[in-house]
Amino acid sequence: LQANLLNILYLDVGQADSILIHNQGKTMLIDAGNNEDGEKLVSYIQSVGIQKIDYLIGTHAHEDHIGGLDDIIENFTIGALYMPYDTRTTTKTYKDVIQMASEKNLKILNPKVGDTMTLGEAQGTIMAVDNENPEEVNNTSIVLQLEYGTQKYLFMGDAESQVESSRQWEDI
């Protein structure tokens, strides 16, 4: 990792998702692949010298996005854990994440559109999350815009076209 640059690494978790972002000594992990990816992600993140994840985001409650989150929570100091509010998901994977967060006394934050976070010189803004009408779990995805200098990056989880059409994206 190059400390003075914005590092965005798409980690190899097959068809699943995991994105490691690092800038100025601050770290964000968006999703953590499937259950079997957890140990591999922990090893890689430790190998690049990261001990704390300032922002851990589980975009939505599908296993291919939050499967390894319990391993990440268990093995790192976590500054803040963001996941959409979801009372309907009852999978073992989801329960494992909730249980590990509880064991580490880590509160799960339910973001709202407009919430911001600072990652070194980068600024993140929550652009979409459906905490009220989770008709389709993909559409509860936390959508994050990250700005770094004049560059903007959009991380959408598995948000589908109805999320895209419900937002004003012209400024991205």
C-alpha cells in the first residue's frame, strides 16, 4: 500500500465482493466475500500491515457480501461497522456477523442517505440505502460515493436498477 495515495484494491473472492480502500493510514473494507473467504482476507489484510479497519461496510445481508465479516470483526480492531437495517434476514451467515459484533461490543450502525465518513484525504457519502422497504435484499445495499481530489468512485453493492432510477446521480 502506498500511504500517500488512495489505494483501492478489489480482493479476489471469486464471484463475491470485497474491496479494501486505504489512504493516509486509514482503512475501509467494503464487504468480505463468502464464508470461506474470511480467513484468506484476514491473512492478506494482515500481510499488508493493517491492524485496524476504520470503516467496515457490509453492503447488504447476502452471504457473498457479508460471509467473511465475522472473521474480519474477530481479527481486527474495527472503528465503525455499517450495515443496512434488516430484520427479515435469518441466515446463519447474518446471525454469525451479528453474534461476532456483539461479542466484540461493536455497535452496528444503520446509515442514512447523506451520512459522511472521512478516510484520510478521501470523503465518503452514503448515496442510497433502503432501511424502510427492503422488498429485495439487493436493494437494501449501502451505496457509497468516495471523493478523492477531483475523482469520484461509486460502490453500489448489489443495488439494482430501481435504486439507480430512484436517485439523482448527475453530480457523480
